[in-house]
Amino acid sequence: MYDVTIIVPSKGWLHYLKQTVSHLSCLESFVKYRVLVVDYGCPDSTFEWIKEQNLPNIHCIKVKDDIEKFNLSRCRNIGIKHANSKFVAFLDGDVIPPKNYINKALTFMAAKDCNYVSYASNSEKAKHLEYGTYTLEPLCDYGFRDSTICPEDWKYWIISSILSKDACDKILGFDEGFKNWS
């Protein structure tokens, strides 16, 4: 069993994953974690490429049914069902988190006795890399989506959410009727 599963959806995003997977495989973590890439009918053979990398904490599952139109909510729900962990994180394939991504989130959650946290980045601090991937500054804010954390003009992007698997199971995952990326 893992302590954290980072779910990364993929359909046509292999070019991003080729840049981010090496970073995701070596995060600093005081707990056992894995990255679970969900190949949602990816035309670029993401599943096969991930297997070829043979990285011990990078895994991939391949969705084969109902994949004509990408459904991010369904993709994440499939990842949740395959997450054998205490916590689940959601991260897009074009994001490179700071090395302390997991430790900072779990430390914050323990200190605040909460089971959900969002990793937010000020859009002015996010760095756009050559192929459109985003790297987050190590000093990004962790916090809840409320006015005490985010200013009214909402210049922050919610880049990643991390929550307990129990909370995920209680809310029954994402609404699969919602079919857009954002």
C-alpha cells in the first residue's frame, strides 16, 4: 500500500509526460508514493512508453472503453479506483511540482487537521517552459479555496488538489457529466 497516489490523466499528452515523468519519479517524500498515469485512449501510446521507462514508482493503466471523447472526471475516477493509498493527488501532465510537493501538503494537512488541500500558484510566478509545461515555484501557497487564502481578483490557479482517499470515496469522486478540462 502507498501513502500517496498522484493521478495524472493522459490523452494526447505524451510530449508533456516525456518532460515531467523524470521529475515526478524523484520527489522528496517522507512517505511512500507512486504516480499513476491514466492512459485514456491516448493515441501516442502513453501506456507503452511509461512501461518502457521502468521507473519503480511510475505506473500506468490503460482505459479501453468509452474513450472517444476525453472525460477528465471519468479519467480521474478511474485513477481513484486504482489508488491503493491513504491520500490521492491530482496533477496534470504538464505540471512539474517542486521537490517538496508531497511533504509540504501532508505537513499542512496534519497541522490543520484537514483532509483536503489545494496547491495554488500565482499565475505571475508560474513559469512557462518550452513545450507548454508549467513548473511551480517552491514557495507556492497551500490552502483552502476561500477569501482568506485567495484574493478577490483570483489571480491564483489551483494546480493540484490532495485529499484523503476516504474523503474521495465519501463524495463518490468527480461528476462525470462535467466534460471540460477546467
